[in-house]
Amino acid sequence: MTTTARPPAGLRDFYENPAVPVASGDARSRRQARMLATALRGRAGATVLDVGCGDGTAAAVTARLLPGHRIIGVDWSQDALRRAAPRIGTVVRGELEGGALPFATGAADAVLFAEVIEHLVDPDGALDELRRVLAPGGHLMLSTPNLAAWYNRALLLAGVQPVFSEVSLRGIHGRPGSEVVGHLRLYTARALRQFLAASGFEVVRLVGAPFHGVPRALRPLDRLACAVPGAASILLVHARRAR
């Protein structure tokens, strides 16, 4: 997903490039949407911010499971917002840096933060800002690639750069794959849990999701790995703002 915190000039140019992928896999989007729908069950009229909405694909999937709730797409990239507007309807340009999201403290009942945190220069400040805009007890639905995914463990043993990790914004070096997507940070399940707790969130649930970029022949194995979240391709976390 496209980052919403203001990056250095080189990164700003990178994320405004229309060729840079801003959508995530459908399987992850559906699982995350179901988790949010469960969290908001029995509640009407919630305000949900999709922070780092990219092209709006994930928010559109979520909207189908959340009738009666208001979903607002937020992104730093103007190009992403232009693509998201037809899918979401309400989009807002916003930054995570320096308390700059254009929402009042406690204004949101839930935040979607789908594969954004791995792109950020300052994830600490980003979580501080998400906590600010969430109401006490509000829900954070965060997803991010797993550094300890089952195939990354094997790749590291073989001396190969892990999938999802990048050493350059100009090309792929030393790892499988063909797309540069601007990942700056990667997390294991344990690290992500500890980071969220230190940032004022209570982790309710952590599950795994498959990665759409896994070769077709390995996709059944990738789906099986979701049963062990620490080895899954994608980490999905439901956390709540500590009161």
C-alpha cells in the first residue's frame, strides 16, 4: 500500500509514480474485512478510516461487509486518491507525520491500516497518530508482510534475501520477485505484538493470510501456513486502543 507519512524527496517521487503497486491481495482484504465486521457487530454508523487506502480496492471490499458504516479513504499520494475516489466515494489527503491527519482526536471508531507500516520512515509516530484519532477502545486492523514467512526462513538459510525485503528503490537485488514496492521495515509476529503493545494498543487477535504473489504451485502450501500465523505470508492484527 502507499505510505501516508511524508517521506524524503526520493521516496515522495517513488510513491507518486503510477506504476508503483498500491493494491493488496484480495484474500488479505477479505479476511481483514471479516475481522472488522466481527469487531463492529451490533453497532451502527461507525466511522472507519482506511489510512493508506491506495487505489481503494481494500476499502471497497470492506464496504460490502459494513453496510451502514461510513468509510473514508486517506492517503498521502494524490495519484492513489484519484484512483480510490470512484471505489470509496469519500477520500481525504492526509499525512501521519506530526499529528497531521485531518480528523479530531477520538473521531474514528476503527482504522484500517493495510500493508502501510512496512513503508514508513517513522512507524512510532504513525501509531501515535492512529491512536490519537481512534476513540478509546477503537479498533485497529493492521496488516503487514511477515519477515518470518515460511519461505523466508528457507531463503535465509540458503543465503538469499527474504521476499518483501528491498535494498533499493530502483530494482530487485538478491531476492525472488520482480516488483519494487518500497518496503522499509519488516516485522515478525512477536515483534509486531510487542510494538503495538508499546504504542498503547491491546492485541485482540493475530492471524495469517496468504500472499497473492506466491507461485501458483506453492499456493496450497501458503494457505496451509496461515494456520500458524508466525509462519504465514501476511500478518493480520486486530488491536484496540487501550483506554
